[in-house]
Amino acid sequence: MHFPNTRNFTGYFAPTRIEADITDLETISGVVPAELNGYFHRAAPDPQYAPKAGDDIWFNGDGLVTAFHVHQGKVDLRQRWVHTDKWKLERAAGRALFGAYRNPLTDDPEVQGQIRGTANTNAMVHAGKLLALKEDSPPVAMDPVTLETEGYWDFHGTLHAPTFTAHPKIDPDTGEMLAFSYAAKGLLTKDIAYYVISPEGRITKEVWFELPYYCMMHDFAITKDYVAFHVVPITSSWERLKQGKPHFGFDTSKDIHLAVLPRNGEASDLRWFRGPNQFASHVMNAFNEGTKVHFDTPVAAGNMFPFFPDINDAPFDPEKAQSRMTRWTVDMAANGEEIAVRRLTDLVGEFPRIDDRFAGRPYRIGYLLVQDRTRPFNGGDSKSATGMIMNTLARIDVETGERDTYWIGPDSSLQEPCFAPRPGSTEEGDGWLLVVENRLLERRSNLLFFDGRNLAAGPVAVVAVPFRLRPALHGNWAAADQISAGSP
């Protein structure tokens, strides 16, 4: 097999295609917190076969899930492919059958109409199952311990849309999963289906509505009383697909929108708010104070995704691509569609996370990956898929702007952090951040543990992974009792 000699398939981004079981990884400094007992699951794109088209974007790799089992001051590692329909069909054929990212017009005739999903974007435990997620297809259920693939998951027959978000949220009070499908009536459709899913894994509420335009609806937010969907003009059309262009492109002519729905409401209760053209992808958190809804997200003036280029072929602008944590506030009781804006920090960063026990609730602490361009970097072309150098881990106080940061050094970069709370504690931020470090020159990885209340002190433990983990997109912590208490 020959992978293309392009940025997406060489250097630190070269495919690994590794399945592994390693008991008791080496701790090379510090002490793994003995109180922690659970699993850090992460999902990464890792192509099983060379792409049909000669090159492809990083987002189109097959799903490879890693489980770090943390227990008794030790860390074990297990890594497995997600056996999607795509993975199984291509494994049987011994070659790639599916074409370009989210373009079924480029697939081999023998797989037309098959589910194209790769389950490579997120991994989250709910109702006793590990869900491997990608937003263009249904979830794939896996065993959270063995990582054995069980198959596509329809929530006991209650999911009818062909897609499901890669960013569901868990209500910390009820244990319900809140989620949605976009392109819910088929590829490129404007339809959204919002769901409430019981702790036992059944959809108990469903609300359908339409977006102002089809776009990449990658994330959303919950509060105690509302859910909020941000509509950002990363758009597409059948014309783009027929021309062989990347599925998505950034449209600078369109406004952004924020749709807010009462959690107990129906589509007729939906309120739409509007703002000027800008870019926002992931959500740190949201909460409401009465009818006022606060929505916190990294915002950039222009497109952040060079692999989804401007629809009018304007050159990518790395300065406009710099995102900073921003609060959007809307009032469901007010007339008009204005969004009030307040910047929360001047740090340039993305991949925001919180102590998930405060999801949808008033909070103070947020974590994110930061690009500090004042620091030296020896990694050459080993930047993130957006071209950013994620070299710093940051903790910010969203009320005061106070920040606590840790620079990883010139030879490394960082992947998205994941918060694991201290067992028995209820104080926000009392726990550990688990972060994969990319050792760029050594071509291998570390798992780092940070005190969630003191990043500047550096990692409390560094655990060596004796090979290179592919850069992941997202992952989550699941305590051992959360897995054992799950319902089938």
C-alpha cells in the first residue's frame, strides 16, 4: 500500500493503523492519582486504506478509539478500530471503496447507498455503552471496556434520522442525554431533530425544525431551561459535490444565527437571533439566568478551517482564523434578534472543556488549548489540522478573565483535554485534566495528568505511550461506577 506524500498522510499525521493492548504503561515522572478509577476514551481519524482520490482531508480517516484505563495508580491502554459498515466493506475488499469526505458521488458503485460514517470524532459512555460518534451517521455502540464493536445504535428503535451529533450533552442533574441530528432528512437538507434521551437510552422527546441554510452543525449547548444551536456559514450544495470540491466551504456573505429552544417547548417556541458573519465551532458551556441565555464559544473573525476553503476562493487568512473565547447573550423575553457580545479572554485557542458536572449551569472555570506564538517551536509542519500550534494548556475564570497556563515546550503539542473529577468532591475544578502530548520529534505520545486547579505547576504525572497516537478530535472521562451502572 502507498499513502500519498501529502501533509495529511506524512510526518506526525501519517496513519498508524495500530490496535494495541498494553498493561501498566510506564510512568516516567510524578504519580498517577490513586483516587482515579475509570476510563478516558478518545476517538481519532486513522485511515485503514489509502484514499481513492489520491489525497483526502484528515477528517475522513476511519475511527480508531483509545481507552486509557486509570486504576490503582496505574494506566492500561487498549486501542481498537470501530467496525463501521464502511470499515467492514473496505476490509473485505482490501482497498478503499468510499471516496471523498461526505461526497457519495465519489464512491464505488458497489457501495452506493451504504452508510459512509467513520465514527471518528468523539467517544462517550451513556446507558452502559460507549458511543463512537460522527455527525453524518448514526452512533456506533462499543463495549466501553473491551472496545468490541456492537453495531449501529438507534436507542432501542427510537432514532429514525440517518445522522446524530458528535457532541451530545449529559444533564448533570437528570442523567439525560441531550442531542440532535442535522441533515436529518438526508444529505444537504436543512432539517434538525432535537432529542431528549433517557438515562436508559431511549429518546423520550423529539422536536423538528429547519435551519436558515444547510451548514456544518458541529456542536450546540444546553442550559437548565434551554438548548441553543449556533448556525455558522460553513455551507455546501450539490453543485459543490458534483464539481468535486470539498464538501464544505465558508460563505462570508451569510450572517450567523443562534436558535434557542425551551427544553420543555416545541418548534413553535423556538426563537432566532442573528449576528454578523464570523466563525464559531465548539462550545465551552452555556447557562441561563431567567430568560437570559449565555453561550460561550471561541469566535474568529474569519474561517478557521483551511481544508474547507472560502466558497469564492479567497485565500485563507490565518490572522482572521484566530479564535478567542467569547460570550454571546440573548434574552428570550426581549423583542428583536440582537446578540450581545463579550470577549472572555485574549488567549487564542480552541477545544474548550469544562468540569462536566457544571454542564448547562453557571460556572467559573473553563479549559482550552492555546496557541502561544511567542514561544519557540521545533515541530516543523507538525501543526494541527487548522495550522494552529496548540502548545499551551489554559485555565480561565470566565467571570474575571484570570488565567493559569502551562506551555508544553518547543518539541511538543497538545490534544484536547478531558476533565476527571476527584471522587467525592463537588467543588468546581477539583480533579484532574488528562491530556495527550504529541512528542513531535520522538514520534510518540505521552498521557499527562494536571491538577485542574493549578496548571502552571505542570503535570502531576507523565505516562509514556510507546508509539505515536494519532491526533484525536474528542474524548470523555467515564468513572468505573458509571460504566458498571449502565443499562443495556
